[in-house]
Amino acid sequence: MTQIYWLASYPKSGNTWMRIFLNNYWENADQPININELERTTALYVRDYFDEVLHIESALLTYAEIDALRPVFHRTYTGLIVNINGQFCKVHDAFERLPDGTPMFPADATAGGIYIVRNPLDVVVSYAHHNAASVEDTIDVLVDDTHALSMFPNTQSHQLHQHLRTWSRHVESWLEQREFPLLVVRYEDMLLQPHETFAAVIRFIQWEVDAVRLDKAIRFSAFDELKQQETKHGFHEKPKSAESFFRKGQAGDWQNVLTQAQVERIVSAHHAIMKRFDYLPVLNPSINDHI
Amino acid sequence: MFSYACFGLCLHSDLPFPNAVRSESDHADIVIRAGDVPTTLAGATHQGVLYQLNETALIYYLPGLARFWVKDGREIVYAAPPTTDIDTLRAFLMVIILPLLFHQRHEMPIRGCAVEIDGGAVILTGYSGVGKSTLAAALHQRGFRVLADEFTVVRFDEAAQQPLVYPSFPVLHLWRFALHKLNYSQTAIEQLPTVRPGLQKHILSMGDTFRLEPLPVRGIYIMNAPMRDTDVLVPLTLEKSLLNVNWILSYQRLAIEMNSIKHYWQLAGHLVAQARFWYLNRLKQTFNTDELIRAVTQSVSR
């Protein structure tokens, strides 16, 4: 039985970039892989997979009934993986447990997790563009403990609902779990120290690190390449509300967008986790006083 | 026992199906009744998280909700705790359990709905949520008769070897969002019963327009929502039709385990030979109803 590597992150934190890198590294081709054909990674929140694997009609189930079946769905799915050397599944859920304590992502279905974390100041800006929402509303979303994706009770999304919680809770939930080994990767390190950061990922998933292959996969996954492919052919994961999926791919763009008051709100809400990841901006003394 | 006419058969059930067409027949082809359902199926050849089965029997579990025992393509026994309401039982019977019973009968339960156009049956199939029922409802609004929702039973006329759709229940299951898009008023929607308590999926009755006569299959439309712009209607070659014929079957992996797939493939060969297959491509971001209806009706007329 092949077990799953979860590629976990809050939205707009580099998950897709990581998936594209892994696909490029695996393929080791002479040209970049097509971003619309990421065959080495998948997303188990796709409703059809759930229905096909469990032989059920999830459209008839309540959110709680679907949640209750997700651990067995993940476990059953691992029994069906036959074609690849390792399976990588994108996930935006927080590390959730059922009311009886059963983890949504069970240890016996899991080889490990790669958690990608990004400065919430940049997440807010990127997530606002992604959802065509205001920065203020997006700041509210990041402190909303009920925040979920694809939770539309009056229609059927092609994705199952996913519980995100607050940004801080999302990060904490994955870091606190002790069900399986977890590699934590900072988006900013993927950007500034790509060779060291992606080599650590390759080692974690127990593939052989090949310097030439690594360098090529990093180049083939670079932002300009992804942007160019999206401009030319589109990207099927782009929400209809967003102008593009790959927008700037920078760290620190928040400095050009957020007001002082907005920065204060975000820092105030997520201070502990931001401090842990060295994300606290240099604030004027009056702000530091009340945080 | 209530007696109903559906799928060209007589269904006897101790559970009422309020919208179904009543039958006077004493002979039951299918019986649905409450009873004891064992936790283990003796002689099971395959099992999954929610089921155990062999060629002639299947037990299907919905944890905390119900257990179903499907036998010989003729009988469904259900057991449920008092907390499970009748609507929930009925919904799972209509959407999951009955198609599995038709596999035991070695028949063709195709995922999706069917509508009468030009005296023939058009089957709208495709993945869950692509808009099959919504398109059927839009056709119904324009005066076309709905023959089946959720799954469609195709059976061959023995004399002419012609594939026929046998109408099922005179209802469509529609999400509240779809009903709004179809211009149903908030008040009208509030008055429609829901498929299950707590689910904003409603039961739309087809009323007096429903008929039970089987109709020859005129076309099978596989609905998609492709990423790139493409033609709304794309005819499938014989080869591509054969590649798709397996996928359009309800619960096809279970059909393989039940060993009923061999019967299906025999029938599917005839189906591909006698009915035209199409890709029906809706826009990814919105539901271009008029364009889809035009594409289907014009292609059937041709």
C-alpha cells in the first residue's frame, strides 16, 4: 500500500508552486511540465474522487456525514494507488479531528506531511486578489474560526467543503499534530533559498537529491514560467473571481498594499505564530506597546 | 404495501414514494420492505468500506443512518435506527440502492437523467454536479417531458434490439441555487419538499406531464465543463463512444465486482451501435442554458 504525503497549507501560500516543483523533479523532462497536467500530485477534496472511491453520492450527505467518512476515504484511497512512487495530495484543511478524536488525515494512510507557511501579511494581499475581495474582508477571514472552502449549502461544488479555521489555528493545528512526520517549509525560503529548501523537501520524501535535476526543476517551476503558461493556456485551478492565479509570486508585497492600521490588525491577531516564523514587521513603538 | 409502476416494472414498497405512479398490479417485480439486515454477508466475494457483495446479494451500510440488503435483483430489505427519517431512506434508495439492484438484474443503469425530445429519449449523463438535472429542468420548462433523474434504465426491445429508456419517477432533484437560476420564486422554492431534512436540494414534481411508455434512445449527451473554449456539441466517433460507455454506467466498479459488467458490455455494444454519443460542453464558469438546449434539440432533430 502506498501512503500519502500531504502537501498542506493555508490558501495562497505556495502549495501549487510546491506541486509544480515536485512534478518537474519527478518528470525530469527537457521542458517544463504543463501546469494543467500535474499527474504526480492530486487533490482528494475533489468530490468525484470521494464518490468513486467510497461508492457513494456525497451530494446526499450533510457536512458532518462527509467529515465522518473522510478518514476512511483517505485510508481506502491509499489502497488504490498503484501507479506512482509516492502520492502527493494537496490539502487546505486545518489538521482536523472528528468529535471522537479520529484525525481527518490518519497516520496509517500517511507517509508524512509537508506544511508550507507564508507571511500572513502577504497571504492577505494574495487571498484578497484570489477571491476578488477587499483587504479588510480578507483580514476578517483570516481570524474567522469557521472559515471553510466550498461550503455552499444551496448548491453542489465540485470540491468537498474544507475547514480552514483561522490562519493561526491552521498553522498550529498542523504543527501540533503528532500523527506523522512533518516538514515545515517557509514560502519565503522557497523564494530566497530555493536550492536548500527544495533539496530538504526531496530528502524528506526520500527521493534521491540530484543537483542537476534539482536546479532544472527549480527553473522549470519559477514564477515567470508559471505566469507565462497561465497567460498562454490558462490554469484550470484559477477561480472565476480572480484575474489570474499566478499574480506576483513575491515576498513583502504587503508593504505596497496594506495600510499601517491593516498591518496592526493582522499582527495583533496572529502575533504568536508570526513571531515563531520571523514574520513580525518592524513596527513603531506605540504599536509594539499594545501587542 | 404501496404498489408503483416504474422502470417498466411493478414496485411494491412498505415505504411510500409520494410522487411515483400508482399501480394496481398484484405481481411485484421488486419489493422494498423493512426487516433485519445482517452485519455480514455470507459468501461475500468483495467488500469495501460501505458494502459487501457477491453476484446475487449486496449489503450496503450508511454509518449511523441505515443498512440495505439487496437480493437477486428483486428485493431490498432496509434497517434503520429510529433517528433516520423516511425522506433520508427514500433518497438513498432512489439514488444509490436501486441502481445497484439493476446491476443484479443485469440491466443498464446509466448515471444521469433522461428527457423526451421528438418522440425519443435523450440521456444527459456526466459527472456529479455538472448540471444534468438543471438542464433537464430547463427542458421541462420549455415543454419537454422528463423521463428519469439520478439514473436512467435502458433495456433492449427483444424483437427489434432497440435500446429503450424506461421512465422511473416523475421528479427532478434540484439544488436551491439551480431553482433560482431557473427563475423559481423564493416562495415557490420554499413550498417544495427537500430530498432530505437539512439539505437544500428540492424535489420538483413533473406532475401530469409524466408518462410511463418506454422511448427509443435518440442520443447520449456526456456533459462536461471544459477549461478551454470549445464547441458546445462534439460528436463522438464509434471508438470514443466505446471508451465512454463504461464510464457512464452507475457504480461501474461495483458492477465489475458483481460480475454484472459482462452483461452490460454485451448491451453496451448494441447501445453504441444504435445511439449517437456526444460531448455536450457547458461553459466552465456559468450555465449557458439556451445554448445547451439548442444544441441538444437541433442535434436530435437532425
